[in-house]
Amino acid sequence: MYGTLSNSVNPVIDLIIKGAKLGNEGKDNASILALCYYLQGAILGQLGLCFDQAMIMKENTDPATVQFSPYTDVMNAAIESLEKSIHICDSVSFQLNANVVNGYILNSERLKRLSHSYIARF
């Protein structure tokens, strides 16, 4: 899970925040950012469900200084990320290609509902 966060999800969030433009002139930025925040939240939440302590790895986390945090802090960080995903989904309507999520067409409304479901679980 940490590999996915530190090698895939968090670097993409960081790139978008720093001004990278994904798609034609950045038209895919919002959808990819919403998906990444969802993944970040889902991963952190799963760690919080499984362990009494975990490392909170977000886009601005220095891997060299990260420490273990109580599961309650990990769950709060997960919910914060999921809420960011929801906020983006409320702001922009989008539909991800079927090849992004294993043949499933995920749009902003479905991603928003999925994020709400994980918040309820966590």
C-alpha cells in the first residue's frame, strides 16, 4: 500500500498541484486528481482498519521523516482525502475512460458516492 501511495498516487497529486497539465491543456487534471485523492483515502483507511498504527503518506510527506501515527489519526487523514475527492466531484463533471478502472466507467457522481461509502465505513 505504501508503494502505491509513494510511487503512483502521491507523485501524480504533487505534479498536478505544481501545475502539470494532464490531457488536452489540463482537461483531465480534475478527474485524475479526484481519483488520486480517492485512492489515497481508501488506502490510508484500509491501513487504519488493519493496524493500530500506520504511516500517513500524502503528497507532501517526506518519506525520510514519516513516523507511525495512531489509527485514529490515520482514519482522519483518510477521510480528509476522501472529502477532497468529493469536493472535486462536486465542482467538475467528468467520466474516466473504461481502461482507468478495469473496464468500469467511473464518472464524478459514482466516484463521489464511492467516496461517501468509504467515509461511512471508516
